[in-house]
Amino acid sequence: MSTATLATMPTTWAELDREVTAPCVAVTIGHNTTAMRSVVNRGQCAFGIRLHGHLIALVYPEAVFVRDCGYVTTTTYDRLKRLVAPFGATVYRRKGAGMIVLRDGQTLAIGSGNWTWAA
């Protein structure tokens, strides 16, 4: 997808599945943002989303796992917000820390190394 813009950035598993067809090939889906198809756990497909080369999200059909890799920036949180929105969640930054609010209202911290999920 060489003409990717932030307005058309794929965010759901189904959209990523249409755009990223070859395994283990990084496809640009936005400015400094790439997606790569990976096969994990008994043939299940997931997409790794990288921003500036850092793995910030793993997108599965039923959930997304996110982390900020220590970069609590506007750009990082823009990408994370787009990826968790299809799951009814949102992310925000407060006092230098990232937070995710899940569909049920539960609020969790987003870590730099640990994965936080939204389903």
C-alpha cells in the first residue's frame, strides 16, 4: 500500500488482512508506520504494527495488544488510539504515563515493555 495516508490507515484485523497479503513483509500503512503479517499459535494470523521500527501493537481478529515502547508521544498514541478504537477502547496520556480505557470502563496502564490488551 504505497499510497497510505493516516486518513486511510487500516486499523482492524480485516482491513490489515486485505492490505498485508504476504507473510513476513513489512507494508507501509502510514507515515513511519508498518504492518507485518505473522503466523502465531496454531496457524492463527496476527499483524505486528511498528512505529519508527518499534513494535507497538499486535492485532488479532478478537483483540489487540499494545505498548508504547517508552515513547509517550502524540504520534505513538495517535496510532494506538486508531488500533484500539475498533474494540471499543481508547488511549490517553496523563502525567507522562499512557492509559487505556476498555469497553467495560476499566482503566489500565500502558507499559513500555509489557503488553496491555483490548478485546
